Amino acid sequence: MSSPSEHSVSTVVDVDDKENVVVARPAASDDSAANRAAAAADAPAKPAPKVPAAVVWAKEHMVTASVFTPASTLVIILLTSIVAAFYGLGYLGVLWDPQSHLPNVKVGFVNADAGFNFSAYPPAFAQAVLQQTGGRTIGQVVEATLLAPSSAAAGLFNWQNLTGVPHDDLVNRVNNNELWNVVYIPANFSDVFLLNFNFGKPQTQLVFMNIENIYDQARQMSVVSIINAVLTAIVQTFSNAFAQKLLTSINTNPVDNITISAPNIRLIANNLHPIPNFGHNFATYVICIVLWLSGLVTATLLSVIYMIRLPFLKQHGIATHLRTPTRIILSAQTVSLLLSFLHALVAWGVYCGFVGSPTSGFNPDYNSFVVLMYTWFIAATFHSVALCLCVLLGKDNYSLIFSLLLILQLATSSAILDPDVMVGFAKVTYGLPLYYANRSLKCMILGTSCSFMPFNTGIMAIWFVGMSAITFVVGRRNVFRTRTAVNKAETA
């Protein structure tokens, strides 16, 4: 039999001193939950981890240590680093190595060389010349040097062989941005080459063999300068090599009493729209920057006035004519439009001041008043973008995005280089308004790329109408919410 202690339940007697009552209750076994809890309670507490004295001091004396949690600190570090990296890579990336993107640049080549006219020269001389050129004209020799697949120059540009295209048509293609440059070999090229030979008499005059270089400097000054430098180097290298070959040949196999001077082949510039000075090159960009930043200031001030000050004015019976959210937001957009004209007038006036006249300094096809009105249209478009972002993101948040958008456009919208010589990322500029505004002003001020004026205007009109519509819908809703909040505060 088992002992009674194995089956009986032990009891604990508690005595309530106040009531003098004896209460019996079951005693907890050693392995019961209550016993473990009591043991844990009686156990000595673990010492708290020691906080470094520097951390304690920072929390007591530094605002940032009290405000930023580890999570918020991580977010700030990651977000700001990503933005810095994005713009660092983007800005340097699009400007880093334009020469490596020259194969994207379309350069036309035309060989209009009519060939040799040996009627005034001895037959032996004619035979010797054709032997050295392989029976080709000098224009064909240059063409093979530039366009042959095995040529080092062939891969430098996106060459377009346009031999047979009329000269005027070539000029139009450069004007319409279909080509950056055209290398044009004239009809008398081979005959001029013959003038470098002398029969029994010393050379009295150096005769240059000119190749016409058709380009539009105002399209993008930096890119044109790079292209022209490369073309000049190519022609000079070919000229030196070709002259050395001929001189060696004549000295080795003299023909009667013929001597030859070094044929000097050079590029002759046909600049369709010369830039008068360095400031003209950047005038269009500066005007766009001024108008963009004026939109930033305007949107911020209008947000403060219409979204914050106006509800409190109405609360005191002032500005009662603005009774509905529709009238309020339309009033804000109207004021923005009027201010955009003022800012356009200022930007236009500053340019006229530097030019020295309110009527000169523009493309003859556009008088100064038309330029002023179009500048107003550009300013209104930029203001509509700023006001739209302001009502979408709030006046405290939109300015960062608006400013970053400006920086992105300055890097990609032909402000420094053309997208044709940038990385593919730069193509984002084709969807942004500053590129088209800048191109329109280039037409009106410098006379270049004017065939794109209707397209430029259409793109900016889409931006203006789209941003204005979004501003009206979202802004009206925001005004309604603000008015409702003010009404609740009045009744509270």
C-alpha cells in the first residue's frame, strides 16, 4: 500500500490577523506553475545593460540624438545617399565622355569631285598621276579614306553617303537637325590638286584643296566644337599622309622635270548660324532657368496665401467674394498666369539689355513682341508645373522635387551637351518641358532648329493644359478640405 502522504493533499494554514480567521488552502507542489512564478519573482533581477556614457550625454545635450530614432536615421541616410548617388551618376554619366558617343552623330559626306582635266598637261604626267591615285579622282581617294569599313575614320561618326544630293538640300538637312555636319568635296577638287605640280619652275604660291564643312553652330555649340575638332584632325592626318606618299613617289619616279609642293587639304567652315559671343550660347538656357525658378517662388507664395491665409480671412468676413473652392483655385491660377507674364517680361528685358536693343538680337522671322509673348507662354507652362506639384505634394514638400527636376533637365536638355552624345539615360529629356522651351528660344534668338517650332509648342501646350487641369481638380479638393477644417475649428 502506498503511504498516505503520496495521496493526501497538504494544506497551508493562513491566519488573517484582522478577522482572526483560519483559512486552509492546498499547498502548491514544487513543480507547479505558481511555485515557479514565485521563485522567479524572488530571484535577483538581471542587471540592465550598461549604456555608454557618451550615449547618455548625447541624449541629454544633443537635439539630434533625441529626435532621430535608429529607424529614422537609417531612412535619412539611405534616402539622401540615393539622391546624391543618382544625381552624381546621372550628371557625370551624361557628361562624362561625349567622344565615345560620336558614332551616334550623323555626318553627311558628299563627293561632288568632277575629276581631272589633263588637257593642259603632258600625257606622261597624266599617266603618272592616275598611277598614284589608282585611277581614282582625289575625291574618291578621300571618300575611301573616310568611309571604307577598314578605315579608322569610318567608325568615328554615323557617316551618311549623300553623294548626288544637291547642295541646298544638304543645307536644309543640317538646318532641320537631320545631320550635324556635311563634309562636301567640291567639283574642282582634283583640278586644284593638279595646281600643286610645277613644270621646271619653283613653286610660287601654295594652293589649298578646300573641303566644305557645313554645320549649325547654334544647334549645340559644345557638340559642334567636338565634331569639328575631330573632322579637322581626320582631314589633317589624311592630308599629311597623302602628301608624303606623293612626294616620295615623285622623288622616286620623276616625270620629266616636274616638282610637287605638299598638297594641303583643309576644311572650310560653312556655319549656318554663327553665335556672336559666348553669352548668346547660354542666353536661352538662362532664360529658361529664370522662368523655372520664378515658378517655384510663385507657387510657394500662392499656396501660403490661398491655402492658409484666405480661410482665416473668410473666417473674419473678409474676401467674401471667394465663396466657393472653384473660385478660389481659379483665382490662384489666374494670379499665377499674370505673374508669369511679369517674370517673362523681366527675363526678356534682361536679354534685351545685354544685346543693347529691344528689337535686335532676335531671328528676323520673329520680332521682339512675338518673342516676348512666347516667353510668356514658356513661363506660364513652368508656373503650371510648379503649382501642380505644390497642390499635389504640399508647399513644404514640392520644392525639393521641383528643384531636382530642374537639375535633371539642365544636365539633359542641351544646356551643356546634346542628348545625341550622352548615355541613353539622357533621353528622358524628350519627355520634359525645358528641352522644348530651350529649343524654341534657340530658334527665336539664334535662328536654329526652327522646323521644330510647331512640335515644341504642342508639347509645352500639353504640359500647360495637363498641369492646369490637375491643379484645378486637386487644388479645389484641398481648398474644400481646408475650409471644412476651419469650420470645424469655429464650431468646436
